[in-house]
Amino acid sequence: MRMSDMIRMALRNLWKRKLRTSLTVLGVIIGTASIVVMVSVGIGMNMGFEEQLSQIGSLTVIDVYKPWSNEQQGREAAKLDLATLEEMRQIDGVEVVTPVINQYFLLVSGRYVADFSVTGILPEAMEPLGYQVVQGRCLQEGDTQNVVLGATVAENFYNPKLSAQVRWNSENLKTVDPMNDKFQISVDYNYGTNNANKQLKNQRVNVVGVLDPNSGDSWSSVMPIDEVEKLVEMQQKANGQKVKKGAKEYDTAKVKVAEMDDVDQVMQQIQDMGFECSSLKQSLDAMQETSKMLRMVLGAIGAISMIVAAISITNTMVMSIYERTREIGVMKVIGATLPDIRNLFLMEAAFIGLMGGVLGVVLSFAVSRIVNFIGMQTGQNTLSYIPFWLAALGIGFATLVGILAGYFPARRAMKLSALAAIRSE
């Protein structure tokens, strides 16, 4: 029997029993939609975790710290110097490595000042590290006396001559234009007061950008690390402290990994070098592990619905065999082979699964949109997400369930005696 003839016959037989076929397909629709929606909720949860953590920082950035316990382990403490940072750059999967200095100064605009918490990094590392700007640009290689301001710094300038009790009153705060006003950095915390060090000169600085308020600490600004080191030396000299000479060592560094899947293995290699590491990827893994049981329960609920649908398909095909016993006998007598009989019933079951799968996926998208709409009203962006692979898998799984559910009825039809089938009423 030709395949085209078999397809036409299978569709015709299903059409003859429209009500029974529709009810069976409905069961597959519900089962498919249940599985797809339940799995999509689990995917949506993971995406939600990633969105939440991405607002704090990049999931592919590793924070590296000087070791705390090497001396206790009886070995020389690992040094976070330029040679070590270069060694980290050679690790497979590493995209950018930069030392980090966190320091605090005053930012001056005219007679007003603002608290200036600054992070010093290599300027070319700023954009790869995931910093986002809402004005201007990120730091670039070759930048010197440039800075990217924190989102709220420009809104919190105050008159240093005011007393501490009144300077933070909103009426006394001044907002400056970060992209057009002129700025200087003072290493003297008493700048602008009667106790200011008149001999200290301020460092001119150009604001080239403003950080996105949704990306990390809105108070912290970013500068080239060389400029921050110069300011630190100036501050140490002003305070009578000894300026360290020789090879530079750092307390912290940041390592940007190209792919999130490589973060764990890069962290392990850095830890093997004797350093402490942390990453938002660790937090993401912990959150996903916590929600793993819930996702398994949701998947199991959907699977139960599909099992019920499979039983319904089997029941439909068995009833069809009883009703078409004589037809099966006639087909065998006129030359239909046993595989032809089996494949005909398997094809009918597959069509039930396929139709139910396609309509079930369509229903899943509708339910997913409703769930996300409800989530938006509660301030959550993604509660359910159906990627293409999940939709295709849902259709394929429903079709496979149809075939498996129709296998034993098809074998029963194949084994019927042709003579007994013809005599059947």
C-alpha cells in the first residue's frame, strides 16, 4: 500500500468518527499544554533569576581576592600582581582581566562638592565588564583624566561650608550637569571648609559618561586605575603616609569570561592558583538548585495529564479495531500486508497525537501570555517563556505518545484472523 493512500485512509477514518476523534485530540491538547506550560514556568523562573542578578552585575564576571588563609596552610601567600594577572589572561575562556582599586575622594564643581566613591579599572575593560551608560560613553583604552559618574552623584552636590546637620537637606542639595560642567577631584576630605589643606591642588577630570541607575551601585563612579593610583599617592603624601614602591600588588581583580558555561571552570583554575573567588553565577546556581524541586513537581503534573491522554488514545484505537474488524479482514483478503495494517492504525494514532500537539502548543502560547500579563501587574517581567525548542519538543512528544499509545492496538489489528474478521458482524 502506498504511503499517500495510507495517509488518505487514516484521515478518512478519523473524520468518520469526528466526535470521538475530537474528544481524544482534546485530551492530547490538554496534556501537551500542561507539560509545555509547566516547563515554560520553570524556564521563566530561571530567566527571572538571571534578570534579577543581571541588574546587580554581569553573570560572566568573576571577582578575585587575595587569599586569606594561605599562611595557615603553610605555603607562601599568592600575590595578586601584574604577572599573576597576565597568567589569568591566558586561561581558556577568559576575555578580560583588570586589577581593581576602590577609593573615596571628593568631586568638586565650583563651590560645591559631592562624595566621590570611585572604582579604578583598566579603561578598556569597562564595557566588557558589563557597565551600562545612559549618557556619554564608557571608558576606552587611552583614557587618562576621564571618569564615568555614578547615576546619582550629579544630584547630590552640597556646600561644604554648611554644617553636617543641614547639608543633606534636599533643599540644600544641588544638581549639576555632568556632561557640560567642569569638575575637579580633591583628595582632601576637608576641602571647602576652614580646615582645608591650602597646599593641596585638585586634579582636573573630564566626565565622559553617566552610569545606568539600574546597573549596580548608583553612587560608585569609574576611572582609569592609573589615575586612581596617582590620587591615592597624592593622598598618602598629604597625610604623611609612606608611599609604597616596587612591584604593584592589588587586593582585588575582575575577570570577564566569554561564556557563562565557562565561569565555573575558570573559577576553579583561579582558586587552584591560590586566590579567593566569587561570582553572581554562584548565586544563580544556588537559586536554580533551590527551585529545581518545584520545576520537577510542575513537570510531573504535566506528565500525568499526558499519561491520561495516552490512555484515551489507546482506548480510541481499541474501540476502532472492534468496530472495523470486518474491514480489517477484507483488507487482508484483497492483499494488504500485516505491516500495512499495523502502519495504518499507527498512523491514525500519530495523527491524533500530532493534531493534539500542535493545538496544545498554540494553547500553551496563549496561556503563557496570560500568565506573563498577570505577572507584569505584580511587577514580574517573565513568569513563563516558551522557546522554539520547547514548542517543537511538545509537538514531537505528543506525536510520539500517540504512536506508542497506538502500538498495541495496531498489533492486535495485525494479528486478527482474516477469515474470522470477515465473518464478524
